Amino acid sequence: MRTQSPIRQHAGRRLVVGAALVDHAAAPRRLLAARRTEPSELAGGWELPGGKVEPGEAPLAALHREIGEELGVDIVVGPAVPGPLPGGTWPLGDRYEMLVWLATVLGGRAPRPLEDHDELRWLARAMLHDVPWLPADLPIIDAIAARLHDPTPRP
């Protein structure tokens, strides 16, 4: 596991972590999207899997825990997808801010929706906006799209 620099949280916001799960670390072509089942105000919206960092828990430890609980897989964490806030976080409304990393599934097991989600989809760059992402996730998805490789060869 990599070492972490201190994260500066903004007053009144709780830190959450998210995994931009991609199909290949060196040349990612697809991103995993997860459809929420709860809370009711978020149900049916699509997001990156992840969740809240518990008090005293390191963000990367929280990421591994959350992905194991939600998708039943272990992951290899890659580079961060830095957000616009100091510390590289992404704003999620007034109550949360999120750290996001690219990641791949370890060991060839297929992710499955175990907790908080009822459907998963692998989306190529051209299909990223085919699902209704939660509004706060849209800028993150756009940043990740720039890192995805187009699967069609260019002449």
C-alpha cells in the first residue's frame, strides 16, 4: 500500500473515497459504474463505488474496505484523479468531499453488487454518459474520460 500525504478536509465536510475501477491499468478502456439503491434521494443514480472514511481510518484503507464490502473484490490502487479543492478532493454537495483513485480488480474476480447497489456496468468512453450519473459525480466522470483510451484503432 502506498504512503499517504495528509488530507486537508474542509470545515463541515465528511471525507469519502471512490474507486474509478477500470479494466486495465496501463491502457484503460472501460470504467465501472454502479447504480445506487439507497438512500432514496440517490436511488437509481449511477456513481463510482466507494464510501465514507471512518474516524481514524486512512483514506486508502477505507477505499479497500468499501470496495470489498460493496463489490466483493480486492483492488490494486493506481494514480489519484485529483479534484479542484485543496488536497485534491472533489466536492459532493455541502456535506461531503471525495478522494478518487484509478484502480483495477485484483485476481480476475468479477465485481458484483453486494451492498448499496443493484447493478454494475462497464462503460467505454463513448458510453460514459449513457447512464444518469449522480450530478456531483459528473465532473469526476469527465476527468476520468480523458484517461480512457478509445477502443477503435485510428487510421
